[in-house]
Amino acid sequence: MADEVVNPTNASHIVTPVDAAAPIKPVKETKAQKSERLKLEKNPWETWSEVRQFAREGREAVLPDWANFYFKWWGIYTQGDGVGAVGGVGGEGKVTEYFMMRVGIPNGILTSEQTRVIADIARDHGRDLADITTRQNIQFHWLTIESLPLVVDALSAVGLTPKGACGDVVRNVTGCPLAGLHKHELIDAAPLAQRVAAHLTAHPDFVNLPRKFKITITGCPEWCSYPEINDIALTGVERTVDGKREVGYSVRVAGGLSKDPHLAIRLNAFIKPEEAEEVCYKITEIFRDQQGSLRESRTHARMKFMFIKDGWTAESFLAELNRKLGYELDAAPDEVVPDDLFRDHTGVLPQQQDGLSTVGITVLRGRLSASQLRTLADLADEFGNGDVRCTIQQNILIVNVPNEKVQPLIARINALDLHVDATNFWRGTVACTGTEFCKLAISETKGFARWLVDEMEDRVPNFDQQLRINVTGCPNNCGQAWIADIGLEGKKIKHEGQMVDAFYFCLGGALGKHAGFARAVGYRVPATEVPVAMERLLKTYLKDRTPEENLRQYFARFSDEELRGQLAGAVVAAVEHDKPSGRPPADA
């Protein structure tokens, strides 16, 4: 006789027969449910031996859960086929047998020995490519399954690791690349950033966060590490207590970009240097321990959604932080928020150390060859103290250069097709990975960015204003288009009967005193027409600007329709774009 089950629609008297032989239809997991299950089943940091076995057996042996998920905890992604998301299904393109890997570089600080090892890996395993990312990482491409253990072993031998460069974990802890050298820094925060990275990266207590988690710690007065868009941001601040100057940190939480940009929220707290590590740990624990909506949707799992969706406020978050600390943090003093300025530390910069300078090198789109990177390491030994420092603007600094050696060093750098005295177009352009390697991207970015800069230098030579052009290949915004003067978001459109790369314009993003996201102005064109549109816009700005008016201020004077007209050279209808739901600009 078949088993019986109570019918829940009227449990008091109806009994429904169930055929024991009938198959039970499995319940399909959501993406978030599968991710949460996999994170509970395995700590990838403790099971690297499985990857060594894959390397012995070949690419076909790699288990799907490793390829699609666990590898990320080791900074590894499967590499796309060069077409991007449009070549696959569900917003994700087809994968190849190759892998990408990010190397975490806390505070962006490398020794020359470490830099040479990275260069050798790029040469021997990565087809001669090394890309600096917007979190001071360096990213390899074209890695095979057989090479992964070799690469990790080579990195480990010089104190580096890809652990935590991807995954639902604390990502690379960033900071000012001039830490300890900046003439006007409030505090050298690099030792703190490196300690926090050492404690939180690859720590089993933090292997299972709801989503990625980004921390920056800096004493830089220019806020060069973009605290406004990090999950935790400590920035140097000073106060006077009993007539004595005391330097500590201001703290912000829940910043981020992607499809729902959100400016980090300042808490009313002064963080003493001796409190700073524990504050970072406790904030990370607050995020880790969220079991509600952050664990139910991958697209709404970042810390910012605690504020956007779940009703948290600066006051309630600080109360929870104080509770976890077991004491009350002091109230925050006033802070100096930087105004409109470049934050890239390129060019020749006098250091706080007498007779020494930093030489900041602009690396367009962050791309270096292995030979360029190795030569930079050699130059750091020859002209400096061996330190090489990466920036979140995808650039490289050589530090501690005696002033009399600066010009000879610049001549050697120029010979590498790199620039110290770069044009504003070259200096201000950032690009994400794009369809060349990323299976989530919609448009190609790296080659486009190089071509765009060449075009703009010809079309608007000697452009005299700072300019941030951020190129991102998809709405995930790894290229940070939301905070650019001119943000270009990759699309695909049909043009003259063919599907082609296109870009959507977002204008007027800013950080610092006037922090706010770029406006999606409703203008989209094929990639080939972007330089023409930008030429119209920038020449109109140069002609019509008021004295001392920068681009942010200029864009703020016009409606979206008027700016579309300047881009198009005529009145055009708006093209739809997903509107951000994050916190609006401070001066909106």
C-alpha cells in the first residue's frame, strides 16, 4: 500500500495517497544557495592538494566546482574565449582551458626580487602579459592547469600569494603607494594595512563571507586609494586632546560600485592607531555574521546592501561595532576631505626624506610586458632602494630615488615606451580586463583604451585639465566608470547590420569633497565613434567654460539632454540605462 501524506490545504480530514515509486523532483538551487552550500562544504585554502592532482592529470580532471567556484579563493578565474558574455548563456561567456590569476600585493608594495619573479611568471607561463589592477594586484593570463602549482610555489618563495585576490573573502588590502614617503601624509599606514592583510587574508575565520569585501587603509591626504568606494576605509585624521596633537583614523563603511553604486558612510568614530586592527576585524565579523538577505542573493550580497535594503544606518552600525568591541569609540573630529585633484602620484614627487624623490610612471591601461616589468625591477635597484609600488590607477612608482638620478631614470623609463610626464589623456585613462579574457565582459577594453588615448591626443592636443576616463567592459563596473569624469560602459549594438562593441557615456563622477556618481546621460555609440563624440564634448568645454571651471563643475551646469547634444552635435533622444539605486551625490 502506498504511504500517505497529510494534504496541507486542509489537514483536519483529507488524506492524499502518495505513490512510493514515483520519482521525487529535485528542488533546483538558486545561485546563492549553491554558493552558500559549497562554502560550507570545503575550505579551498586547505585543499590545494586537489589542484596539484588536477595538474598531474590535466585540464579534463578539473572538477566543475573548482573551475566555477573554489578557484576564486586562490585568486584564479577561468579565462574567457575572447568573445565575452555574448558568446555564452546566462550573462557568462564560454570558458577556455586557460586561467587568469591575480596576485595580492598588500598596500601595493613590492621588492625588486618579488617584481622579477612576477615578470618571470608572466614570461614563462602568461604569454608575456602582466596587468596592474585597480586594487594594486597584478594579474596573469593564459595560465594552464599544469602551471598553477608552479606559479603559486614561485610566488610563495618570495612571500607573495594569490589567496584572497578573488572569492567571497577579504580582497587585497590597499593603501597609499607613497606610505612612509609622502611629504604631507598624516600617518604611515602601510604597516597597519599589511598586518590587517596578513590576519584577514586566508584566515579560516573569514573564508565564508557573504560576498567580496574590500578594505583600504591610508594616511594619504589625497585619499589616493579611493576610501569612498571600499567596504572598510580608514583615512588619517588628527585631533587635539589636552593641547596635544593626536593622529588616528576616520572610518567609513559600505562603499562600492557595480550596478548599485553606494558611497561609503562615515561613522562618528575616532580610531586610535592601537584600536585600528581590531576595528577592522570586528567590522568584517559584522558582515560575515549576516544571515538574512545578504546570503539569499548573489547580486545583493555586498555590505552596501545592509544600508540600501536592510535598514542599517551609520548610528546602528556604530552601536553594533561598539558592542562587539566591548567599549565606546571616541567621537569623530572634523576631517579635511580632498577637493578636485589627481590622486595618481605620477610624475616626479619630492619625498619627506631629504634629497629623495619618487618617480611615478603612467602605465596606460595597466598593461606591462614581462620584459618591461623586469627592467623596472632592475631600475628600482639601480636608481632607488629596490622598492616598486603599484597604484590603484594601474600605475607603477619607483621610490627613494636620489634627486640627481631622477632625469637619467626618466630617460631609461621613456625607452620602455612608458611615461613619467604623460598627457592628461594617457595619465587619466583606466581600463578593466574586457572581453579579451573576461567571460563576463560585453566589450573589449584594453586595446580600445590605447586606441582612444591616441585618437584624443591627436584630436584635442594639449588638453589642459585633469581628466579621468574609465573604461569598463560591462555593468559590473570593474573599470570604475561611475567615478570618472567620463565613464564608458561597454555594450553591444547592431550597427550597419553587424553586432559591434559600443559604449554608454556617464559624465561627471567625482570623489572627495564633491563625491557623487557619474550621470548616465542617455548617449551610446559604437566604439569607433567614441573619439568623435568626446572631441565634440571636450572642445565645447574648452570653448564655453568659465574661468577656473573644471569638468565636474561644467557638466553640472547642463541637463542630460544638453550634454547628449554636445556629444552628438545635435539633439538626440535618450538611450535607456539602468539607473543607480545607491546614495546620491553629496551636493545633489
